[in-house]
Amino acid sequence: MNSNRFFLWGSVALLLVAASAGGYYFFHNFKITKQQAVQLSPQDLALPGQTDTTVVKLFYPAGTQLEMSEKSIQRRSGSVAAAEAIIEEYFKLTVNGKGSAIPRNVRVLGIYRDPSQVLYIDLSDELRRNFQGDALSEYLLIRGLYESLISNISDIQDVKLLIEGKELDSLGGHIYLKFPLRNIVSYDPKKEPAVPDAQ
């Protein structure tokens, strides 16, 4: 009789240990699954066949000023990949019936970021060869490209243009481009004070 009682209590104890272990396993895995569900990004929730897009602001030359256009582009992770998508979209822009200073067929050859958060953009020579415009058109093209990048990518401080891997003196002969663009585009030629007439 003692052996039956010992067997019964042993079975109950074993059953309790198994139930505790099973409960711990269930609740522990449930908790992890819940945390992972909270951390899912929108890309993880996208259905097959859907593209993950984001809206960017592009600033383009239109006449004597910059105009802003919002475009939906495919989302890319990382600031360098995002910059490439923005630049590609920028050079696809066409202005509704207006002459545009944006050269055609410009290709992105490379994009690099240095430790001081300057983004180096290496573009094909079509940027220089296909540019047609005066000093204001050149300024607006460069400023539009700069503003399109800075307004959409938070972790860059400045932008430097390269053509075919080399620094260029100027795009159209009007603006000196050996330096990064921030100081160049902060100057507004339309706000230049008038020179008084000599008397």
C-alpha cells in the first residue's frame, strides 16, 4: 500500500513538474512572439508583389525659381542607397511644358559618404555636356539637387559633386564647384544688392 501511495505521489509530482515546464515554455515563447510582432517594420508586413515606397521632396528649377514636387519612390535602406534613388528620380523630372535646366541622360556612377557626413556624388559627364543655361539656371540646378538630398536624408551635412570621378571647376562656366555645395547654394544671386550708379 505504501508503494501505491509513493507511486501516486510520485506521479502527481512528475505531472506538476511537466505542467510547470510546459507552462513556462508556452508563456516564454508567447512573450517573445509578442515582442517580435511589435518590432516588425512596414516592409515585413508588405504582401508579396507589393512595393514598399516612400514620398520624397524634389526641388527642381522652373523658370527663375525652385519648385517643389513630391514623388513616390521605392524605399531603400541606408542614406547612400536613399541618395541614389533621389538623384535618379531628380534627373527623370520633366517640368510641365516649361524649359528645364535639368540635363537628360545623367547616370549615377557612385555615391560615397566621408566621416564628416559629406556626401560625394559621382555623376556621368552628361551632367556637364547636356547642361544648357545661364548662371541662374546653373545655380538653380545645383541648389535643387542639394535641397532634394538635404531635405530627405537627415544624416548628411553637405554634398560634393564629381563628374566621372573627378572634381569639376564648373558645370556651365558660371559657378565654381571645387568645394561642397552648402556655402555655394546659400548665396542667392536674385538677392544681390543693386550697385548704386556712379555720379
